[in-house]
Amino acid sequence: MVEIDDTTKESTSVTPPDRIKTCLKMNVENVKEYADNLKAHNIEVDYQEHEWGTIAKFFDPDHNLCAFRDSQTFEKQVNEI
């Protein structure tokens, strides 16, 4: 899924401030496992658990925001629509 970036972290020294920022979200079975793997490689991860699901946000090497989202709650939400 590609969404508008909802992060408050700005990196204007790397990206122009007027750039349309997006977040690339990937559904995975175990967000914590993926987040821990990124952390093991010294990648900063913002891991969050919510009532609507679990998400882990991180920046790729080009400073694009990416996120892992738990597939189970996402699929449940989609099926309820």
C-alpha cells in the first residue's frame, strides 16, 4: 500500500521540503520479527501496537518512509468493508 506520509520526522537536508512524501506499507505475518531484524542491522524502527493493528516504521537508505503492517488485522479490516 502507498499512503501519504504521516510521520513528523523531517529530513529537509536530504529531501526537498516541498516533495510529496509517501509511505510504502508492506503487510507481513510478524511485524515484531521484521522490526527486530532491522534493529539488529542498526536501522532505527518506530514499532507501534494499536487496537487496529501493529506497525513498524523505518526509513530506507534514500530516506523514504516504509512500514511493516500486520497482515492479519489488515485483512480483517478489508473484509469488514
